[in-house]
Amino acid sequence: MILQATDIHRYYGEFCALDGVSFGTNEGEFVSIIGPNGAGKTTLINVLTGLLKPDGGKVFFKEKEITGLGPERLSKMGLVRSFQLVNIFPELTVQECIEVAIISRLGKGTRFYSSLDRDDEVHHQALGVARLFGLEDKRDVLAKNLPQGDKKLLDVASAYALHPEVILLDEPTSGVSTSDKNKIMETLVSASREIGVKCIIQVEHDMDIVFAYSDRIIALHQGKILADGTPEEIRKDEEVVCTVVGEKECFKTFEMIVGRKS
Amino acid sequence: MGWFKNKKPWLAAIFLLLAVFVPFFASQYHAYLMLSFFAYGVVLLGLNLLFGYTGLVSFGHALFVGIGAYTAAFFTYKFSIMSMELIIVTAMIIAAVVAALIGMICIRYVKIYFAMLTLAFGMLFYSFLLKTYYITGGDEGMRVLRPALLGFGLAEVPHMEFLTRIYYYYALAILVIATLIMRRIVSSHFGLCIKAVRDNPEKAEFLGIGVKRYRWYSFVLSAIYAATGGALLAPVVGQVDPGLAYWTHSGDLVFMVLLGGFANFFGPMVGAFVFIYLRDTVMSIIPYWRIIFGAILAFIVIVAPGGLMGIGGLLHRWSHLWTQLKPASGGKTV
């Protein structure tokens, strides 16, 4: 297993956000974590990526315990993430946003007196990542001036520029128009292949996206794993369907959603 | 060479050319004022690395200016070591060590907490200077004797001529060197990383940038610049006292940065220049110059948060807005 969580507990005061979550992911998997609001999806991602320390349980990455290690160290080990809300460097250009990640990966951040303008290695790699994400023509645009879809792509592109082994995407298509969602997902999948990402874990609400791209789906509810299986297995699980959709006549609704993909 | 295209360096070149000729066409008094500008220019280059590029506001930077100035006083007055180069290097080393130590505490905090902590350390140093009068001369301070420049004592040169002719070019050269080095630092790999830390520390951390470590580097570098400026300032004022490390002096430094504009590389230096001349002018008219400066600060924060260097952009935006509104209102009247 490349990433493994065992018996993770996390509390916010009295509220139990994660209640004994255990799962592992293998190389080559595209895993989606689904669940209604408040199920603990983002908390789980935050624990896995070191933003939050769990109150109980352990996290392993490539057989090494990484529980409580901060994001800086995890990113250097090859475990990176993107955020639910767009998380970019607003006053930097697209090129610079990507270059920050490349400088970090190449360990050049403490070069106090070397001219970045003359560093062809960083420039060429940044250009490559920008091209991969369709941001090539916008390299000189300030990140804050990009359209929402491109901001989202830039957020993910900077994470990909670290050449991670595992990437965790927290709602990669949230806040993006429906027409842009598939474009973003296609870009992510092809970029992952190109860069050699071994495993993608995403939190996603859009069932079209989840069922179209996942090899495996983990359904969370009230901090516990409700189901863990292939899209076909999840589709047949009425309890999961009702919990995730959370409406009356949920099964019919869900059938309508996922039926288009089957 | 990108910045030569973008940042209008010809303005800086013209300013440098004017500065070179000041001792020839302006009075000694103006040359003397320019000396303060050169020293503060070095201080502010460092302060803006922390403020404008790293996003941390220090209200205790006078501490490092004090370290530089007192190093000059101790060396020349107490130890009879006159070499200005040795004074500057020693001031840099002491400031780096002090900043490295207190920086380890300060950089754990941001925003107002960072500002208050730096203020607290600044006030500690001020109290130390004030109370240990048997070492520092207390509130009377200590004299700064004429230093030797590049090994030349120049004892026979009259004092004002030394300052406004010889020391003038020495200080200008230091400012130019400090500017070129700082320009290189902010254009380096490190420079981009601290801008990322300023913009979004959480994202930077997730990209493998050790946010606290980069803030610490920036803090130490800015302290080295402040101490260099302090050491340059000491022979100009001739007498150092604890007021150099007092919090109002730190406030003046922040004011200069805001006045010129922290978003622009040359902004703080413009701020220092305007501050020094404005203070001199206002002080000659009314003794309560801080009232006037308070009003100016309020005006800048409200109307032109980009400072003097941001006014061009502000006017451009206003004119753009005006041209957009004009046809609309014209349409109504027709």
C-alpha cells in the first residue's frame, strides 16, 4: 500500500469528526471519497496531509509512519494536495506560482543571490507544467486575475509541479462551471499520467465526476466509513446511495445521476 | 535584466546622477541631509525585505539601527578602532546574531503579534542602553569619532567637508552596493519564495516551503541591512543615544516605507528621501512636526495605500474610471 490510515480519530471539541477510519490505497488507484456535508471528508484529507494531527490512529506513507508530520515534510516525501477553495499566490504570475513549487522540489529555495531569471532549468520545467495544464498562454497573468476555472487548474498545477507520488484533491471541480468540470478532470488525469503520479485521492460531491473517473469509492458518514468498493459495488448499495444523496426517493435520484454513466 | 525593462531604472539612474553632483551644486546643508537619506535608504532596503516582500511588519527595527550606531560609537570612541569597514562588518555580524536569536521567537507569530514582539525586543534594548549608563553612557549616549575610510584617517580635513564631500561618496557607494545586492536578493529563488510566503503561507507550506524558516532568513537579512544603515548614520549624527533604538524611531522607519510604498522596490527609499526633507521643512516651521506627519500618514493609508510610488497607478486607475464614466453621463444628457 502506498498510503494507509489506521483507526483515525479526530475530535472538534465534543464533536467526533472521524471515528476510527481505516483504509489503504494502492499504486495506480484513483480513489474518490464521498459523503454528505459534515461526513468528515475534508478532515480526513487534512489529517492525511499533515494539516491536522489526529487524536488517535496512525497514517503511513510508503510503509513509513507520517502521523503528525507537517505539510512541508510530506510534500518533500511525495504526498501533496490541492484545496477545496482556490489556494494560489494572488500577487504572483502563473509562471511564478508554478516556479515556487519547482524551486522547492529542486531544493533551490535558499539560493539568496542567484538570478532566477537566468535559471533555465526552473523556467523550462515551469513552462512544461503550464503547458500540461493549458496555462501556457497565461504565464504572465497575475494569478488573482485568472478566471475561476484557471485558478483551480493553477492550484492543482502547482501541486503537480512537485512531481508527487500521491496527490489528494479536495473537490477539484468545486466552484467551476459544469462545462469546465470535465475539462479539468481530463487535464488532471492526463497530467497525472505524464508526471507519473502513482495514486490520486479526491474528495468530490459531483457524482458524475466520481463515477466517471474513480477506480474505487469510499463513502464516509458521520466520521465512519460506510462503504468501500468499486463504482459498481457502490452503485448497488442502497444505504450508501441514500446517505450520499440524502433526499426522499434518493435511490431513484441517484439512479438518474449514475445511470447516465453506466 | 527584466527589471530594467519594467521598473523604470532610468529614474533611479537620474537620481543617482543627481546625488553624485549634489556636493557640487547644492549647499553643505543639503549634502548633510542626503547623508541621512543614504543611511536610512540602506535601513529601509532591509526593512522592506521583511515588510513588502515577506509580509511582516516590524515595530522594533530601530533595535538593529541602534546596534549599528552603537557599534560605531564603541569602536571609535571606546576602542579607538577607526576602520569604517571593520565597524560595518562587526555591526552586521552582531545584528545577525541578535536577529537570529530573537527571530527564532518572533517569526512564530504574524501580524500584530509579530509587530508587538519586535516592539518589545526593541524596548528591551532601549532600556538596556538607557540603564547600563556605565557602559553605554545612558541617556547622554556616546560620541562617534571620525572613522577612517578605506584605511585613510583624513584627520586634517575639516569636519563638515569630511562629511559632505568624502563621507558623502562613501555612504552613497554603500547605498548603491546595498541596493544592487538587495535587488539581486529579491530577484533570486529565495526572493520568489518569500513572496509566496507573504501571499499565502499555507499554500507555500504545502509546496514544501518552510514558512517559518524563510521568515527567519528574511528577518536576519533585514537586521543586517538595518545595522549597516545604523553604522553609516552614526558618524553623521556624531553622537549616539538610546533614542536611536526607541520605538518612535521604529515607527518612523515604518512610516517611511508606507510613505514611499512598500509594493515598489524603490518605494521605501523615496519614502526616506521625502521623510527627511519634509521633516526638515516642517520642523523649521512648527515644532510639532509629528502632527503634520500623522495627518500625512492618515491620508496615505486612506487615499493612496500604495504610497508615493503607487500614486502613478492610482491616477491611471482614476483616469480610466473617468473615461469609462464619461460616455455614460454624456449619453444621459443627450
